[in-house]
Amino acid sequence: MFRKILIANRGEIALRVIRTCRELGLKTVAVYSESDRKSPHALVADEAVLLEGETARETYLNAEQIIAAAMERQADAIHPGYGFLSENADFAEACAREGVVFIGPDPHAIRQMGDKTRARELMVQAGVPIPPGTGSSVTSDKEALQTARRIGFPVIVKAAAGGGGKGMRKVRAEGELPGALKAARSEAAGAFGDDRVYLEKYLEEPRHVEFQIFADRHGNMVHLFDRECSIQRRHQKLIEESPSPLLDETLRSEMGEAALRVAGSCGYVGAGTVEFLVDSDRRFYFLEMNTRLQVEHPVTEMITGIDLVALQIRVAEGHPLPWKQHEIPRHGHAIECRICAENPMEQFLPAAGTIHSWRPPSGAGIRVDEGIRQGQLVTPEYDPLLAKLIVHGKNRAEAITRMIRALDDTVLTGCPTTIPFCRYVMDHPAFREGRYDTHFIPEQFSGKELQYGKFSHTVAIIAGLLHNDNNHWDSGSGADPASSADADKLKGSGLTTNSISGQNRSRNSNTGSNAGASWWTRRKYR
Ligand code: ADP
């Protein structure tokens, strides 16, 4: 049994892991960079260790420093969260060498699934359908062209070591292929230190549907149903729900069984996610397996009532899974909206600012996973995810209504966010009817929708001012004294900042008239 766990992460996921550890009676060690000194995860953990260095690479990605901290504080195990070192097989190996348990699968499984071309080979052996494409990475432009002609355009060029949508290019016609290969190779080399790319058929009207799986060290394996993640920008998810409105029970159990075959193909242990694309004919294809906890795991927790982090910890301790497949509960419907520091009116460009006010929603069926504080400087150094709103309802309609209420009740000023966009989606007829695919954003949203009418940023700005007048002007704003200096750092950075400054009560004119305070406070405006 573990006594102490080090959490090798920051932000909402670090806090989320700490909460479960506390419920399990485990001590926690946080690690933090200098700029995160006052971040909630560093303050809430039982112990906190400062990581030397400035950049993410020098701190949260520094395996040596993190393992040294775990050993110094006598932590039994390291929970990597998602991102950073969570899918780094060398890190998992180094943990094992030093006698610290890595809460995740074995390095071998991480490596097999981290190489997408290797994963495709394994799927062929396991009888799981993959999109037509190259067997392994392409060795020349000529070979790529031959494959593209064979499978037919459009195709997609992808990085073998890919992740985060990097090194991915859609190619509509032959003439575009050489440029796309070159760009994808160089992006992949920069992001992953590995320039291998491969080709896949680009599926039309695809839906991204994934399965949460869990395996223990005793040969037991289950899936915890599906998540629909088709609302994406730049091939990255923004809104997720479970169950997927697309699947009937037959397709669900077929895909669930395929997901277990995927996990079995690499001797998987722990929590993992098998991602599929489903085409317009309801045929499904393996996309990739993520060998870690996903950002969107709370929707699964909401419909099953199972704490996935607690289960990860118990499995890492060597316990068997407590259920068989048919015993996994499933109730109602859950939706997650990601609140990211991005400006939806400017193609979701990364945004920055100092969080002036933050008031999360509450009430029955609402969960907020967050790791931010008032006065915090948001910079592009880290992932733009600030918080996640998750709701549960007895059915999909109730979950949507509840999410609208939760978004309307959320106040987050100081930095543009995705809140108004999420609000727009909840009202969109295609979303409400469950008829949407991964092209929803390019086809249904330009950013202009937030300018006028009920999604208007002007409305939100006035509402925010009212809220701030009511709650913050007279209380000395509650902002960190360092915030003014921090805000100065952002000037001239070219990043989108918000149009309300708690420091000086005036609109910040940095970004012109369409810069918006990206929160939603319609209730206040009424
Ligand atoms: P990453 O690991 O970089 O996130 P994925 O392989 O998981 O990349 O794909 C991310 C998204 O890109 C998918 O959810 C989907 O929207 C799009 N995509 C990937 N492959 C295809 C394909 N073959 N056809 C159509 N869309 C695709």
C-alpha cells in the first residue's frame, strides 16, 4: 500500500489527483515552478517541492529533478497526470530503476502505442480496423504519392510520434502532397525529435468516439464505455460527452470489445483510452491509444460513479479490478466544457491575462475541476486549459440545460476564454440533436456569432462590469499585488488579453474593439 504520492503535474489535474489521494488517506507531494509558487496545487498538497528552472522543459518535464524530489520526500509513487511526462517511457523506466512506482502502464506498452505506425501494425494483428494508409512510416515522397493514389484523396499526413494535433496535414490533391510532407516532417522533428510521418485516408464526416479502458496485473480488463469528442479546434477537443449520441447498444458493445483487443495487444495495465473515428456509414477505425488519464475522464466518472484516479492508484498497488464488465454501472448523461485561455473570436488563438475574478458555478449535478486563482497570470508557457465544467443529468437534454445554467453562472474575467463558444454550442440545433462531426467548428462557427445577439461579447462585458462593481471594486479587487507587474510583462507580447482590467477599472485597448472578456454572465445582465 502506498503512503505518499508525488504529483508530477500542475493546474487542474494536479489538484484533481490530490483530492483523491486525500480521500484515500494518502499524503501528497506537489512540484511547482517559480511562477507557480502561489498556484493552488502547490498550496493544497501536504508538501511542495520547488523545481529549479524557468521553462516547462526545465521544470515539469525534467525527469531527473522530479524523481530526485520523489526520493528525497520518500514518495512511494508518482502520478504523472496528463501531458508532461505521462507518456514518456524513459521516465517510467527511470522511476522503476529508482524504486518509485510510476502510476501508469509499463514502458513497453507506452512505447508500442506512442509510435503510431507500430500501433497500426499491432491493430492489423489484433483484427481491429484501421483507416487505409501506409503500413509503416513513408520513406520517400514517391512512396507517399503511390499510397495516396491507391487509397484516394483526401489523405492525411501524420507524425509517427504524434500528439496534440502536431505534424498533421490534410491533403486534398496531388499537388499539395510534397509541401504537406515537408511541413509535417519539420513540425514533427521540432515537437517530438522524430520526423517520421505516415499517410492515412482522410475520413469524411468523422466522429471522434473513444473508449475508457482499465486493466489490472491479474489479467482482468474492462471498458468504462465511450466518450464523444467531436467538437474540436485544430484537431483538439473542446467539448466531450458520454454516452456518445451516435452509438446504439450494438455498435457500443462492438467498439468496446475492439477497444479491449487494442489494450490486450500491448499487454496494457492501468487506465487507457482507445480512440476511434466513426465515418458517415457508421464504420469505425482505430485512431490511437493514449496510455494515460485523459483530460475528459470526468464525464466517465459522472456516468459510472467510479473515481478513475482512485482506481489507477489501486491497480498500481497491485489490486485486482473490483468489477466484471457487466457490473460496471452507467447512469444518465454527462458533458464537459473545457475553459481554455483562448479567444474564440480570433480562431481560438492562445490568450493571456491576469485572472481578475473567478467564480465557478455550483449546484446539483455540477462539477468544476480547476486549478486557478484570482490574480494569477495566464501565459502561453503552459497548456491553455484553465478549468473544466462537467455536468450530469438524467438524460442528454437535462445535461444540456444544466450546462447552459452552469456556463451562465460562471464568472471568469481577466482573460479571453472559450466559455462563450461553449454556450453557443449548447444552443446549436445540430449539437442539441446530436448530429455533429469533427468539422462542427469550421462549418458552424466563425467567431462572428459571438458579436451580436445573446452570445454578444458586449453583453458579457457589461455583465462582467456589473459583477465586478458588485463584488470586487470595493474589496481591493482581490488581485495579487504582483499582478500589475505581471500584466506589464504581457504588454506588447501580441497576445490577446481581455478588455476589462481589474487593476484600473478601464477597458484595455490592446486588442481593439472586438477583444472580449470571454466569460458568460447573461444572468447578471437580465
Ligand atoms: P493527435 O494524437 O495528434 O491528437 P489523433 O490521431 O488523435 O492526433 O487525431 C486527432 C484528430 O484529428 C481526430 O480526432 C480527428 O478529428 C482528426 N483526424 C485524425 N486522423 C484522421 C483521419 N484519418 N480522417 C479524418 N480526421 C482525422
